[in-house]
Amino acid sequence: MRLRNVKWLALSLASIGIFIHPVYAQGGEGKPVAPAAAAAAAPFSDADVHDFLEKVRHAETISDPLQRCIAYPNPPGSHWLPTTARAYCVYQLQTFMSYEDIKASIETGQAAKLDAYLRNALQKQLTSADSASLLDHIYMTHFSNASSEALTLIEAWNRQQPKSAFALTARGRTYLERAFQDRGGRYASETPRANFMRMDRWLQLARKDLEQATAIDARMIPAYSAMIAIGMLQGDDAYAQQAARKALVAQPGNYFIYSRRILMAEPKWGGSIGKMKRIVREAQRHTKGNELLKLLLPVPAAYAANLTGCDCDDPAQLNAYREVLDQMPGVEVLAGAASALDKARQAKLAVIYQSEVLRFSPEDDILRAKRISNLIAVGEKTWGKSEADELLAKPSVGPATVSALIGVYTSIGDKEGVKKCFAKMDELRPKGLVVNPSPGRTTP
């Protein structure tokens, strides 16, 4: 099977832990899935929204990140399990070695200490319920980078530790990212053949490293995750499925691997809703060791209801958000729903699901700026203005966030706020560049 809807694949795989760039694709897509039937429950009332937001404001005053996340309200009337919410808070907010410390370990010739740290993280992942995806998270965060600096660093690690499964996995994932980078973001018909040739060379190197890593240590789940991505990128289902099977031998209840299996089973890629549901049911046999697997329960229904594309003129599809998200999903499903509702200007629904994304990803400043617009739209102007001022004053605020805040201040007629935004843009402007006040864009 080869994949065609490359942008959707990129977003889907990125959301479950590995950043997949648009891929070469040809062949069957599967038939479209009809939206889910109308939910019995109506969208949230004004009272629902304001009661929820009052609880959000209280939770967001809590300084400890984990306790803040646990104290956060669930969507009105939903049936999110406290044990699952807590497990996801622990997972999303867990701390581990910083990239700066990893870099220092390698550059000072102490890569053996880095290996020891990662070996301990792997052991925790396999034995502790609160660390069930710890090593996966470390590799997703620190070793999904195609930059020359990252490759140089990881090659130095491999020279110091040539038989290290951890170093080989990091380099294999970096080669995979290089393959995506050389492939580019256009469809196959618009992409030069030379791009595919460079991509294939990187993938050969990635396969070699990842297969060597798993031969040294068959428990290297981050290597198997990358192998699945390679299989999907090249349309090699057998390779991807074999990697998934080996990963689940190492850790039968791995959340990342089950997420990828469900992705591969979607109708768009030649699977079916029934197959997705079967994999979800299989995953639930392992929830005693990994509560995160319960986050997969609403995924087939979320796909069928097309929560990432709101046809908000259709009451049935609009009501499906509350019905499907009655069970707790992962942040990727929440973020997709929040984005669709925000674009459709469904402020009452959007502000709830944006808040839930911020519950688990509190450092997402761009999303926080977008939520401010919806806070204002549902009547929380004072809170929205206060949060905009706080966000603009944040030392680490980026140009895209400031661009979004320009729209916020403009919407409430705050000329002084707009003025401060443009002053901040001037401060952030790199030398020799002109900042365009559109999110995420700069021009030479």
C-alpha cells in the first residue's frame, strides 16, 4: 500500500510522537467515512461554558504543573476517568534530561553516562506504570531533528559508543528526518526525482542503524517507532507491521506503538473502522500496566466523525464533538477538534477543547493566544485582556504568538496593546529580516 494524502499523514504521525514530513505516495486511499450520527446531547450551554471556565481559572492559579493539570476540570458532562487524566498529566509533564545536558555529555567525552541515563529510562519504561512511555518521550523530544548540528552531535556520540543501541537509534532517527527533509513537502508529481534518490539513500542508512540497534537490544521501542515510519513512508506494510510486532513483544502495552497501529488501520490507508476498533480492543487488555491506552478508546469514532473538519452547518456533525469526546482522548485528537472549531468560529466549543489542550501542553503560547480570542467571544473580555498582557510580557514569547495577539488587541479596540505588539515585533526581528505580522512568517 502506498499513501496519497501526505499532509494528513504528516500531521497524524507527528501527533503521536514522531514527526513525519509529507511522503511519496501512490495507490489506494480507501473510501471516505460518513460523519457520525447526531449526538443525543446538544452543544454546551452558556452556563456550562462559564462554569467550566471558572474552574479553569482556578486550576491555572496552581503553580505546580502536575497539580494544576490534575485539578483542571474535564469538559462539561463528560465521563473522563480520573485515573486516565492523572496518568496523562504525569506523562505529559514528566521531566527528563535536557538537550543541553545531552549535548554537554557528548561534547565532554562522557557519552557513556548518557547511555547509562537512557538505559535507566528504558528500565523505568518497562517496569513503572508512571514511566510507561518515558524513553519514547525522550526520543520524540530530543532525537527528531534533521539539523546538521544535531547530526554532528549524534555522530560524535556514535564514535564514542559504537556499540550503543541508544546512539544508533538516535542516529537512525536523525537519518529518517534527513530523508523527510530531502524529500520536501510537495506531492510526488511535483517533486524532482533527485529528491527521492536522496531520500532513499538516507532511508537505507536509517534502516541499517535501527536494525543494528534492535539487534543489540531488542527492547529499543524508539527504534521500532522509526522503523514503522520508514515502512509507511516507503509503502512497505510488511516492514512496518513486523516492527510493530517486535515492539509489542518488548513492551506489550506500549501506547506509541498501538497509536501507530491504529493509524495504519485507518480507512484512508486501506483499513477500516472495524479494524481500528479491533486494535483498540486489543490495547485495552494491557491497561493495568499502562493507563494511557484508554486514551485510544474514542479514536475510531473521532476519525469517523471527522472532528478535524467541522461542517458546522450540520447539527449532527456539530453535536458529534461532545458525543465523541465524552471519553478522554489524547492531546492530538483534542488539538485537531479545537483547531477545526476555532476556524469555524464555534467559540463555546473551541474554548473548552483549547483549554483541555493547554491543560496537557501549558507551554503552547500560540494556542493560548488563540484561546484568548474565544474567551473574549464568550464574554470573558477581562480575563482575555489580562492573559494577553501576561503573554506579551513573557520573555520567551515568539513572533507567531505576538502576531496572534495583534488580532486580539485589535478585536477589543486596544490601540495601546497593538502598539506594544509592534514594538515587541521590532525587538524580536532578526537582523536583516523583515517580520511580517502573519503567524509564523518572516521574509528576507
